[in-house]
Amino acid sequence: MKLLDLYAKLKKDISYIEKELERSIDVDHPMLRDASLHLLKAGGKRIRPVFVLLGGKFGTYDLELIKHVAVPLELIHMASLVHDDVIDDANTRRGQLTVRSKWDNRVAMYTGDYIFAKALSIVTKLSNPEIHQIMSKALVEMSIGEMEQIRFFYRKEQRVRDYLLRIKRKTALLLAISCQLGAMAADAPDRVARQLFKFGYYVGMAFQVRDDLLDLCGTEKEIGKPPGSDIKQGNITIPVIFALQNAELRPALLEEIARIEAQDGQTDISHFLQLIRNSDGIARSEALASKYIDKAIEALQELPDVASKKDLIGIAHFIGNRSY
């Protein structure tokens, strides 16, 4: 199944969530409203709300309840992107100007704070305290993941384990709880929610590995920003970590990374990209992403054969092979 086919099946519910997202961040303050809506209007795959909806299909599906999970999780993701763009000095995202670029860093930071606050206020409409606890803990872990990324900027001796723990916190956890909380909001059995968490975690790990591959191998048209943005910001991702393990390639890569760091990322990185693209770091990273997708699909095998199970498998395959 193609991703567009799945979205067509959920079109009515996704459209409803989209309207709820817009309504949730509406505010009387004109600048705050415009800045908050800016990223929302730029679009996105809405993977997190879709995971919430599909997780809810394993229980008693009630969109009026499930929206109180789907909307906050997407808002949390959006807020983190607004803050990320400030940290990264990013000018574009999804092919559009970032909030910090269209306004400034101060407006972007307060906009992100506002969207986070709105997310937390919406989820309180659900009475299950465990849902609140899981979401709050995920926010804490996301913050730690972001701090760890900063701590590891330009550190060439980091281990694969350091990277995996970082992306678990930054990316995989939010996707994991999207699946889990969708099921919980629909009163699905605990064992189902646990398996859906595992599925979302493995898919999330694959998602970030693919994202890091696209940053190095994609085009600006495909990824909505210049390739190599990660290394310019000091973020050494898994293809680079793998490539640095190649004894013959390592000296040239170390020289390139030192040069990029010395120029604070404001330099031509075409040679660095060529070195990585010609290394085995790309194939090893692709294999790692595939391994996570296999684990994600395996996590679903114990679940009831409802229609959304097949849909989740389809999304997993899309994420494992995505080129945008």
C-alpha cells in the first residue's frame, strides 16, 4: 500500500485533526497567531496523528476522544521544530522560511513555548492520568536528547550507542507513544498498547536513520533544505560514525570535519559529502534502518488482525524506503 492510499482511507479523520490543530493554536495576539500557524500551513506528513488514529483502531475508536492525543502530539513535534530551527540557525524547513527566519529568534522561542503549552492543556481533557504521565515523561526525554545532541557536536569519538540513545530520545519516543497513547485513549488492552509502543519505537529509529541518510544523500528539492545541514551544525550522524570506522577514510574525514568546525559550518562541504557518499557508511546505515523496520513489523505479529495492522505495516515499509 502506498502512503497516499492510506491517507485517502483516513482522509476525513485527518482533515478533522488538521482543523483541530489550527483551532488549537488560534489566539487573539496577531503575531503569535501568525507565527504559530506558519509551520502548520507548511504541511507535513502528520505521521504522529496518523499513528494515534491507527492505534485507536485497536480499541473503541472515538475521534472526539482520540483527538485529545493526536493534536497534542503533533503540536509537541511542531514546537520542537520551531526551537530546533533557532538552535540550528535554520532558514528553511519543508521548503518554507522558518519562524526564526521570517520573524526572529525571540518570536520563535516564545512561539514554540506557546505551542508546547497548548499541547499540555489539550491532553488534560482526557481523565486517564497515565496518559498525562507518559506524555510528560516523553517531553523530559526529548529535552535530554536535544541537550545530548549539543553535547556531542563535532565529537568524532562518539559511539554508535551514543547516537542510538540520542535518536531514541529525540525522535523514536514520540512516535512510540503516538501508537501507544492512541490505543490507550481507545481503551485497547494493555498488551496491545505495549506492542504498539514497540512498533512505534522501531519505526521511529528507522525514521531518524533514514532522515540522516537523506540529509547526506538527498537534494534540496527532496528534503526542503540544503544537504549536509547536520554536519554544518556539528551533528555527526550514523553514516558519518560508520564511515569514521574505515581506517583508510578516517584521516580525510577527520580533516574535513575539523575544517567545517573551524569555519563554524560556514564553508563548502561538497568534498565531505562526496567522501561520505562513497563510503560504506551509507550502506551500513541503510541496513540498520531495514533492521529496525523488520523489528517493527515483528512487533505487530502478536496483535489482532484488524485493518489498521496492515496499514501500520504499509507505513513501516514507506518509512524504511522513503526518499523525502
